[in-house]
Amino acid sequence: MIGGGSFPQPGEISLAHNGVLFLDELPEFNRSVIEVLRQPMEEGLVAIARAKMSVLFPARFMLMASMNPCPCGFYNHPQKECNCSPSSIQKYMHKISGPLLDRIDLHIEVAPVLYEELRGQKQGDTSAMIAKRVKKAREMQFERFKMEEGVYTNAQMSKHQLKTYCVISHSAETLLKNAMEKFQLSARAFDRILKVSRSIADLEGSETIQMNHISEAIQYRNLDRSNWGQFKH
């Protein structure tokens, strides 16, 4: 994953530089392997030290990971019964550490799609429509950071830049404060909520971050406030 060898070679993390690193069934990876992702996700670099040399490999990648909600995969399923015990569900979920989850911006629970929904006539946005919005949002970010060296997207903002570019209203501030206290979110989660809300606003073509943008960003911290395994339906 991280690379190595007597003469250090890049691993999967560096090979995904400026691209996407997709890890399927994340809890099935050895925990020590998962934990090595933390530093590269924060710094965009991988440091490998050997007796003969030390090297730095670039590792600025987009991490995407998938996992089941429990060992059997049917926890909270609308039609199938989960046979896992609460303790086994918690043990499964706790394979992913809090510090790693903190570094993942979006936590999304994907519900099973029922037959009726597959056969429905409801039409969503086309890929072309979505691509147009994303292109416009990236143009807004390019303009925003044109005087900021080494910063091209909202995700790369420093704490100082967050204060400059992520000004929110008093009502949004109150909402965020209540969420931080209720769900006991970390300072890192706070920063990422602001960055995500800035991106949501950009996708809507809004120059300012509104209360609904903050609210949506908070909803994407699902695993920070999850009660997996504490009750069964």
C-alpha cells in the first residue's frame, strides 16, 4: 500500500497520485494497512526511510472506500433480517478508526434499491448536467484561489484560508455549533464540514455559504454520529 523495499519503490498510495484510490470492503483490510493512509491523506506525501536512503513520494489522491453495515450485510435492510449481534456489528465498525473517519469528507449510507424503484419512471440529472455544474464550481475555485500558491480546490484550504473563504451566517454558525456539541465532532471534522459546505455552495453557484449548505455538509458526517449495533430493528 505505502511502498518500500531495499531501494524504496512507490506503493498503491503514490501510484494513485492525482487520481482515485478505491478500497472495496474497507474493514477487511488489516488495520495497520488502513492506518498508513492517515498521513498521506493529511499531507499529500509518503515518507519511506531505509538504511541506504530516505525518499518522499507524492500521494495526493482521492480516497473512495466501501463497506457493509455489518458482517452479514443486512443491517437496516428494509426487507431482509440481520442476524448479527450488536457486539459483532460494533466490532466490525470499529475496525475503522475515528482518526481515519475524521479524514474522510463524505460518509454516505446507500440503501438497497427496490424493484419498484428500478422500474420507476423518475428521471434524475444527466451526467452532462452534473458535469456542467462541476465545471462551473471548479472555475469558481480557480478564481477564488488564483492568488493562493499551491491551493486549487476547497479541500486544500488551510485554517487561515477557511476563515477568509468560509464565512457563514449567525444562524448557520448556531446550527454548526449545536451539531458539534450533539455529535461530539472533532476539530478536524469541523474544518471538513466547512470545506464541504463551501463546495456545496459552489455547485449551486452561490458566492456565500447558506444555512442549507452547512446542514447538508453535516449530514455527510454519518459515521461520526452513527449508532450502529446499539439497537436492532
